[in-house]
Amino acid sequence: MSAPSPSAMTSRQATPDWYEKGLPHIWLPYSQMKTASPPLAAVRTHDTRIELADGRELIDGVAAWWTACHGYNHPHIRKAVETQLATMPHIMFGGTVHEPALRLAARLCAMLPGDLERVFFTDSGSVSVEVAMKMAIQYRLNKGETGRTKMLAFKGGYHGDTLATMAVCDPEEGMHHLYGTVLAQHVIAPLPVDDASTTEFLRLLAQHAHELTAILTEPLVQGAGGMLFHSPDVLRTLRKAADEYGLLLILDEIFTGFGRTGTLFAYEQAEIVPDIVTLSKALTGGTMALAATVARRHVFDAFLSDNPEHALMHGPTFMANPLACACANASLDLFESEPRLHQVQTINAILTEALEPCRALPGVTDVRTLGAIGVVELEKISNPGALRQKFIAEGVWIRPFRNIVYLTPAFTITPDDLKTLANTIYRVLSS
């Protein structure tokens, strides 16, 4: 990476005025504000690069928290935003609809298998899961089944930071255990990945089926739980179990959806159809906030009634924001016109080869890849923040967490940049 020119350095401040004035008023996410390193001042993004106020440029290895699948500032998405901005930036979705939202809903349902045909738009992944949970609970209530209001979720799982979703995350290893005494109580089981865990899962399911409405999981990858992979057979087990006990199956594709695991949606690899699926992150190509909860016909039909209380009483103010829907439609255009899934295959091949040497490093317990995900798991990471600073010093943006160092790059990343990311992980972990 070349050093910035003197003219570039003089046109930018190492500590801009807006940074100095604004930082004392910001509460950062997932950060102990007393001890955290100062955040970087970013001034521009393009392709797979982040430009900083001091003139440095970083290769982004995590695609803006797994969202920027087409890279930053893709011209097709940018043009769609500009066009929509000039026409209608926003309008309430209560009593009015608009072309970007309806066209997007129709396109999503055409992509999804079976009769997943009703889309409820929200503006964040956590809320889309909350809506899925509300759908599943009210599905029972509208049928008069008042005792079946709990979810069966899984150890290692993560579904968001809002109050309802915290209750279906891993209660012990997750980041929300401090809230345990105030959260709703659901059934948390081991993911059925082998004979022992399957036996325990089926035991808990039989014990609690009378009070359950749905099974909720992340397909193929438990992301924030540590990038934990499982086979498509696990999803088949869950679908069979849900059918046997008359439960809904909710799949959280917020991280895995739109190509990240090698297929457009992760659960395609199991050849099953969920009853409800949640989508976000890469839905807009990492440009604007948008999420969707998509339900099958029988779920939607349970809300059709002459009784107004049987309606789904949920409505975010910026639901189906036209700008965000325009972004999402443009993102889907790119999946149709550019070879995204082929690019994911190429990324997987490069990551598999380039990360493999890390397996021999002291403290490394596993190296694994799936689609455009590469993971180096360690026995422990004592100070993730300090490790992050080492990566920044090497010119890359990588955010270790728990006991893993991982890559989830944009699908458009160049082979050279991808190899630089992987080689930097090896070099830093070797030092």
C-alpha cells in the first residue's frame, strides 16, 4: 500500500474538527468506553477500501459488518438512490404503498422457495427477528392456543440485541447473560450436530413441545456465536422435528442470506422450506438499513379475521423506506447481472488455501471456510482490541472477537487484496 502524497496529507487532518467535537458525545457499540482504543476517523469508502482522515487506506476484511457484498459505493446502487431521492425519499407505509417496496417484495418471494409469499419490512435485523417471533406467537393466539408462546433456540445462537431477541441468544456464552433475570424464558437446546446433541435436542423438544410455537436458528453458520458451522443435515433434522410436533421453523438468514455461504440463501443447501425467514444486512448491498420478515401462506392466513385484534400490530416508522427499497432492488439487479455466486466460489478457494498455514501456528485450534467466510479459531484471544490495532497497523480492517479471527469480505474483492488479508492474519498471529 503506497504512502499518501504530501498534498493528500495537507488536505486532511489527522484529527478533524468534527472528530474532536463529536467524539465526547458518542456511545460506541460493543465497547467498554473507559478502556477502548479511540475509533478510526473514516472519510470515504470505495470498492473494498476504507479511507481514513489521516490519509491511510485499509482493506476491509469484514464488508461493513457483513453487509457490503458488492463492495462500497457500487455505481448501480448509488444511481438508484439518487433517482429515488429525487422522487420520494420516504412516505409512511400505513395506508400507502409504493413501487420500490412492492417490486422488492415480489422479487424476494420469487427468489424464495415454496409459498414464502408475504413480506413484512422493518429497518434492522433484530427487529425482523422480533417480528418473526411475534408472528409465531400470535399465530397460536389467533388459533386459540394460548399456552404455546415459547421458542426453541440454540446454544451458540445470536439473533440480535433488542430485548426479545436477547432471550433467544445463547444465555451463557452470549454477550447478553447479564440480562438473564429480566428476559423472557425460552427453551435453549444444543444444536443437533451429532448423536449426543441430537438426543438432548429431541429430549428437550418432547418435554416442552406443548408450550412451544417455533424453532428458531441460523442456517449453516452461527455468526456472532463464533462463526460456528454446521451441515445441511442439521436443518433437515429441525424441519422434520418441527413437522412432527406441529411447530413453525424460523430461519434467521440475516448474516447468511444473499450468497455468503455459497448459495443465495443458506437453507437452499438443505432443500427445505422454512415457515418464516428473516433477511437484512446484504439486502441493500450495505448501503441503507432495511430488513424483511417473510412468511408462508399458512402463517399469514392465521391473521385473516373479522376480529381486528387478530391483525399483526407492528409498524416501524421507516418501514419499507423507499430509498432503502430502491437500494435493495438495485442490489438484486447485481445478483442477476454479475457473477456473485461464482465470485464466492473463487473467494472460498483462495481463503481455503491462504488460511491453511495458520493451522500450524501456536494457539490455533481450527481453520475453516464456508462460502465467503474464513475463520481462524484460537484457544483464546486475551485482548481483541490490541489484536485489532495490529491489523490496522498492517493496513487491513479485521475485527477479532471471542476467540476467532475471521474474514467476510465483499464478493467483489480482488484476489490480491484477499490474499493480503489472509497473509496478514498469518503474519500477525505469528508475531
